[in-house]
Amino acid sequence: MAFDFKKEYKEFYMPKNKPEILMVPKANYIAVRGKGDPNEEGGAYQQAISVLYAVAYTLKMSYKTDHKIKGFFEYVVPPLEGFWWQDDADGVDFIHKSAFHWISVIRLPDFVTKEDVAWAAETAAKKKKLDCSAAEFVTIEEGLCVQIMHLGAFDDEPATVAQMDAYLEQNGYVNDMSRERLHHEIYLSDARKVAPEKWKTVIRHPVRKL
């Protein structure tokens, strides 16, 4: 049975639909950075997603190639995630999508190294004739956070974020966002196959105790 992050780490991938506080440990990711409206057809965000999945699946299938990764075991490619921010905005303004900066990521098993990601990017580029040079290996330690499961379209997230903010106020926490600690989303639904009102998205914000 292939290792599945969503099943093995349910506390990080399958939260309840009410806010909860948790400590998120350090993790490694493949990342592509960019700016602009994620809904733009053929735009930078959609290109970034293509690169991420190309590299992620090249790593997943590496055991069938001459590139042997030490400690490798078979695993399910984790869900797409994204860190989002806007200049001169407190939190995230969902109306002005063209102002988004983002780091799109897919989590990596701990045995995958920076060198493995570089190999996978080069291999995927040749195989798929896709420029994967933007893919990079990053380590992120989120620390203390509040998270919730959001059900519905992305444009409906402000109401869910308001629930999170109310919970923080009632329990002696405040948001602690900065350029290092960002609005974080984990996408559990395939938007091509699932109706928007049924999309499941983990929303996670960095916090600190008052």
C-alpha cells in the first residue's frame, strides 16, 4: 500500500469544519513562485501547476529509472497547496486577484533531496518538453497556526476566514501573518471534476498567543 500523506497526517490535511489550533512542523516541498490571477487561462499560475505536477510525478516514478533515491518508498503524490499574499493588504483580498503573489507547492517525502528535485525538473523538462526551471526545493516551518476545512468556492472563503478570526479573538490568539508566515490553502478537490459548492479546501493561518 502506497504511503498517503492525507491518511497518515489527517490532522494537517483533514481538519473539521470548525477552527482549531495546531503546531505545524517543518516540511519539504517542490515550489514554483509567481504573481497574478490564478484564474487566468494559460496564465502563470496554471503554468506553474503543470510544472509542479510534472516534477512531482517524475519523483514518484523515479524508482523505475536509473535515478535511485536513498530510502525511497512508494507514495501517493500529496495534494496541491498554495501560499498567498498581496502587497499593502492586511490578509488576502479575494476581489483583486491580479494582485496575488503566490508560492504553489506539493509536499515531498522526507527522503527526497534538493538534488533529487533538480534531477526530476531536468528529466521532466526533456520528457514533457516543458520548461521546469522554475521548480525549486523549499523547506517551510509554519509553526503555530489556526486551520479549518472550507467547503465551497474560493470566492466564499472570506466568511470562513471570519469564523477563524472570531475563534482567535475568543481564545486569546491573533493572526501573525508576514512575508515569512502566509495565508495557506490545501486543495483537496479536483476543480475539473467537482462542483464549486463541494470543493474542500484547508485554510491555514499563522497565529500567536496574546
